[in-house]
Amino acid sequence: MAKVNTIKRKNVIRYNNDPCIVNECVIRTPPNLTSFCQMTLRNLVNGKVVHVRCPVSESFDVLPTEQRKVEYSYENQGIYAFMDNDTFELIELNREIIEDAINYLVPGNEYELYYVDGSPLTINLSSAVDMKVVEAPEAIRGDTSGNVQKPVTMETGLTVMVPLFIKEGELIRISTDDGSYLGRSKD
């Protein structure tokens, strides 16, 4: 059992008898009140996000996790196929398990797959991913006042707002936290 103040983002804890990944864990100390913890958890069984407020003295069971490097291969009728880079085993996951990561899965890219109690539960995304622009409208001449942006479609179907100079076929870097444009890819 671990105290709340030792729990970090990306830890997997048991909450209401289900494994939950910690998306956010913040200790708050308001004036004239006792400290408390605010956590945002995502249930790894049903995918629901839960907001928890608890005293700092509370403890949770931190589950041991195993991380494996996998390569995303393809999607077929809501089943996402990954290949384990060490054993070359094919791992198939339902859409519900990796709901948050779907827009950032590019075939051929490497990801970390979290295993809890021997079963795969979620994909750990890096903070940014490089993706190819497949559809970009032309910029309108003269529309350059301020920070003008246009919507483009990425290879996964994700729509991102980018500056006017981005063209179809370019590789750009996208934040996996909020889906925002970070810049052109270095590759």
C-alpha cells in the first residue's frame, strides 16, 4: 500500500477493485484547511474517467506493471494488432482498451504496452508523435493578420489546426495530450 503523496502520474492503482491508471495526482493545501489529494483516474477495465478527492493520509494498492515495446501493425473491424518486438507475438486489442491512443497510432511506429497482472491493458503514448498530413486546404492569399490557422487531416483521420504554410505530404509533430500542432518534424 502506498500513501497518496508517493503516487505519480502513470502509476496503476486499485480503486473500487478495478485497476486504474493515474492521469493526474495533485496535493492541495488550502489556507486554514487540511491537505487533500485530487486525482484523475482512468479505469482500465471500462475506460471511464473518475475524479477522486481523498485525504493525504489515505493509501492505495499500487499494482505492478510490465511494459513491453510493441509495433503497431494494423486495424481490422475495431481490433488493433500489435507485434511484440522481443517475441514477435501478435497482440490484438479491442478499441475500448486503447480508446485514448487511437488517433495517434501510426502503422510501423513503436509504442509501450502496459501489462497489469499479465494482461495487456493500455498503450503508453509519448508526449508527441510525428504524423503525415494527408489533406490540407490551400492558404487564402492576404489572410495573414495574426496567428491564422487552418484545419488539416492527418494519416489517422485526426484533424489538427496548423499554420497556413503547412502543406499536404509534410511530417508534423503533434502533442498527444491535447492534439495540438507543435512544429514540423525533424526527420
